[in-house]
Amino acid sequence: MEQSEGGDADRLGNVDAAVRPQILLAEYAALRTEIERRATTQWSVFALQLASAGAIASVAISATSNLALLLLVPLSSYLLGSRYILHDFHIKLIRRYLRESLADRLAGHIQWESWRTAALAAPTTRGWFSVTGWNVVHSTRLAFEGVGFLALAAAGLSASYHWWQTPPPWPLTAGFAASWLLGAAITVLLHRAFQRASDL
């Protein structure tokens, strides 16, 4: 079979008209399965983020000498949050393909993605405190970037309080400050990544 410049659509043009819808429906089913797989992975990443942040915080607050461990929370939040956003990006990409390419080749018979997009575009579904609003008070964003900011605030305040009473050696102070600034930087990067993801 000769391949033309049109790609998959042209290759399918040479397939028997009775078989073509079955191929497209099989592709649709495979892509819906991929969406489900990525959504399941997203929830696993979300659960891992809550568990790891809770475990680190528990160890950190168990003793004053462990408070610097709170600076691990922004790092783990960035790593896991980036994976969550990556899966979200691919899910949106697949949905866009289903809506803009596959549905047209099936003569508009698959309309769920188009209908869903139109329904979610309504102003009432994108409110500040809505579940689908995807803003900074969204529970998913709070679990990643919110926890990172909270850990930075707790580490900074507790270190300031304890070190005000008993100043530590300057290398320890410098190391803590450098780690805190690194945590702040990657938390801001995570915030921007979530902001970009919300605009897609």
C-alpha cells in the first residue's frame, strides 16, 4: 500500500469502506483505554504525594533537629507534581485528537469529547471554588504546590524561632538558606507549570 502525504487519514482511504469504521472505532477504544490508564496513574501519583509529604512532615516535627527535613517536601512535590501534569497534558492531547480528528473521520458519530468541551466551557463550571476550576485553591494543586509552600513557611519560621534563641554555626545557616531558596524556586516553577496546565 502506497503511503501519501496525508498520513493515517489517506492510508485509511485505501481500506474497504466496511472495514474503515471498525479500524477507527478500535483506535477510539484504544485511546479511551489510554486515557483511563493515565487517569489511574494520576491518582496513584496524587496518593503518593500525600503519603510522602505526610511521612516527611511526621519525621520532621518529631524533633527540633529534624525540622530541616521539611525542605524535602518541595522537592518531592515538584517531582511528583510534574509527573501529574505530564499525564494531564497527554490526556488533554488525546481528547483533542478524538475531538478534532477521529470524530470527523467517523462522520461526527462520536460526539462525547465535543459535548464535554462545550459543557465545561460554561462560566458556571470554571468558577473560583468549583471542582473543575483548576485554580490555586483546587484540591489537586493544594496537594502539590500548596503543601510545598506550607513546608517552606513552616521550615523558615521554625528555624528562625529556634536559631534566634541559639544561633547555629554559619555553615549550617548558609546550607539551610540555600536549601530553602532552592525549595522556593522549584515550588514557584511547579506553580507556573500548574498555571500553564490550567490554560490548556
